[in-house]
Amino acid sequence: MSECKLDHSHEDVKMKYESQAAFLPKEMQPLFKQFFEKEHSQELLNEVFHLLKKYDLVSDDEKSVRNNRLFLVLENA
């Protein structure tokens, strides 16, 4: 599977987050709030978008992997 070549805007990431928020751990909400209050590199926006993409459909194991990566990214953003 090849990597997506689309660049996702701040607004794209926010919309994707809003569509997946109900499926994400509740303790992630304040981290996303802080994330959206700042500007971020295109690379970081793309990464967060793809971690959120189809989050609700992935296996529990995959959710765990994505959660770990999201916490790492959000806590350091």
C-alpha cells in the first residue's frame, strides 16, 4: 500500500478528528484541543490525519498502535 500524496489542511484534520472523536479515548480530547490551537507542519498534519482515518473501523490492536502514536505526537506538538 503506497503512502498518500495528498496534503491535508488544518481544517481537513479537524473535520476528520470530529468525525472520529466518539471512538477515540476521552483523555485524548484536551490534547486535540491544544493541537488545533497551534499551527503545524504539513508533515505532522498529514500524519495525524492518517492516524485518524478510518479509526472506527480498525482492529483493537491497530487502535492501540494508533493511540500510542497519537499520544506521542499530540503531547509533543
